[in-house]
Amino acid sequence: MTYVVTENCIRCKFMDCVEVCPVDCFYAGENFLVINPDECIDCGVCEPECPAEAILPDSDDRAMAWTEINAKYAALWPNMTRKGTPPIDAQEWNNRPNKASLLSEKPHQE
């Protein structure tokens, strides 16, 4: 089992989860984070740290569609080991439905 970042992270990208991960398995896109399923040790410390409640175990039905997305982009995006600055409008995007089409394939830029 692994943890998966799901749709609610899109355009929120708070990054609180990154700071607590003991194995640095988060990868960052322009407006979304993913967890590398091959690196995640299933410790679960990231899940309660996510203000957007966007991190779920892959056994949760709501995570199913996002499992492949996490694996795909973890192989393409840079590793994120420290919390960065979330988008200015992150709180406005928290809990908005139907954000999947807004997922940017671009990697995170410092």
C-alpha cells in the first residue's frame, strides 16, 4: 500500500506534507504534488498534515483514479524535500470540485 495525492491538491499545493515525509517521496509540478509509490513507505504521517485533505491511502476508492497519475509524474517532476510557498490563492481553491482538468503537466519551478 502507498499514499496518493488526489484532485483537491490541484491549485492548492500547500506542501505541509513535504516537511514531514521521512523518505522524501514527494515530487512537484507547477500546481500539484505527487507521491512516488515506489518510495512511499506507507507511514501515513503526510495524510493528517495536508490542509486540503488531498492525501489518501491507495486502498481508498477516491484515490484509485489518482494512483497512476502519481506514478507517472513522480518519474517526470523534481523531488520536493522542503515546503515551498503555496500559491497566493490556494485557500480559494481548497475543496473546489472538478479541478482535474486544471492539472498542469509542467514541473515545479523555483
